[in-house]
Amino acid sequence: MLELKNLQTFYGNIQALKGVSIEISEGEIITLIGANGAGKTTTLMSVCGIVPPRTGEILFMGQPIHKLTPNLIVSLGISQVPEGRRIFPYLTVRENLDMGAFLRTDKDGIKQDMEYIFELFPILAERRHQAGGTLSGGEQQMLAISRALMARPRLLLMDEPSLGLAPLVVKQIFEIIRKVNTENNTTIFLVEQNANLALKVAHRGYVMETGRITLADSAEKLLADEKVKKAYLGL
């Protein structure tokens, strides 16, 4: 479904990605783990067109997308849940969800998806008329995920969904990630510092160090890998 071929991405003269190649098949949950500053977020930003690669290719369903603008990439079926949530704080929960469906014209489908979101996150149904900025951190993360789902993506990019959340909320978020993948057949590309949780929910994983992929394997094998245990699992 998604193929990154030898991506070289820069911020000015600083090279953030140094020949990154990743493949994601339809229906998979793929996780990208690594330390702070490794280039994980830049990888997602390159896919969604916010920080386009200087060289290399990004193919989605076999078509090159690395020269497209972010809105066109969304229209093809790729949505992102950004790091730090980035909801619209002065809009209500309902209005935030409407923004997620901004490019859609199928009113019945939008209504159906809204109902699905409120089943997935009952607390958002209760707070539908409340301003996004007044929600707790966990509720804002639920809203950020829901807003991305309202675009009805085929591929969902998730950047650090557990960041700054209480353990109980983190557990709930990861249960939702699994549910969205299995129930909707939504492919998920997950960037996460909590390597233990990420590898437990993913099918396969990639390890990134200083802008390079240093390891790729099934999630099960990465969980058992001694280097991964020592560097990322605290074991």
C-alpha cells in the first residue's frame, strides 16, 4: 500500500532522513520506533507532504505522491493524527469532527461515521457541544484520532498517540488502534516512543536511529531482540 524508497529529507541544510526505505501492506499495523530526534516524525511528515523529501520516492497504491500537496494526499486516503494532538481548541468536538470530513461530500456517510465515532468514544458524544480546548489530554487525543478517522482514510498515520497520557488512557487508546485496524481494515503506520506497547499492537516494526532504518522484522521478533530490549524496552 505504501512504499518509501530511499528518502532523503532535510530541514534547511540539516539532513533528517538518510536513505529511509519502508514498505507497508494493506491491513497491517506497522510501527516505527526510535529515540527522540531519530527522524520518526519527519518520516510521517514526508509521507503527508508537510516536509517533502529532497530525493527518493513515496508510492501510495503504486502511485507517486511525494510531489503532491498535503490536501491532495488526504484526498487519496491518507490521514494523520499529529504529535501533540493539534485539535482546534476553540471549535466544539462536533466542529472538530466536521473539519476531519472537510473534503467529503457524502452526507449520509459522514453522518454514519460520526455515529461510529461516538460509539467508539462515548465520552466525545457526551462532550459534542464542548470546546475542544476544554477537554482533558486523553479526551483531546481521542478527538484527534476521531478527526482523522472522519476523513475515512485507507492509511492512518499516528504520531506518538501515548505522549503525556495516563497509563489507563494509553491502554484504551491502543485498544482503539487495534479495533480500528480490525473492524475497518484501516492500515496504520504508528510512530511511538513506547516501544513495548507499539510492538505488542503491531504486525511488523522498523527501528530508526539518527535518520536511518537499522532494523526491520516482525513485531514478535523485535520484542525478543536483545538490542531492542536493551535500547527501547528497558529490559
